Amino acid sequence: MVEKKRVYETCKAKVLTIQEAYDALVDTVEDYKKLLTTLIEESNPNEEYDKHLLVVANLQRNTTNG
């Protein structure tokens, strides 16, 4: 019985670690999407350098949505 409890506690700790890492990943992706949205909003589609930025930022934002 002690062995089962130890296995359970080990698994529970690993699940919590994975859950915390996943939550941190989700938060980071959301922050990245906000940054991309800001870049898109602040860029000028009439400027040559911003055109490339718009394409890349839109592709990246679409990727983070998937």
C-alpha cells in the first residue's frame, strides 16, 4: 500500500509540473499574439519594409491560433 501511495504522489507531482508548464506556455502564446497584433496595427502597409512585417506577423498570428 505504501508503494502505491508513493507512485500516486510521484505521478501527481509530475502532472502538476506538466500543468504548470502548459499554463505558462499558453500565457506566453497569448502575450506573443498580443505583440503580433500590436505590430500589425502599428505597421504601414504602404511602406515596403512594413509589407514584409505584415505578412510574417499575420502568418505567425495564424499559426498561434492553430
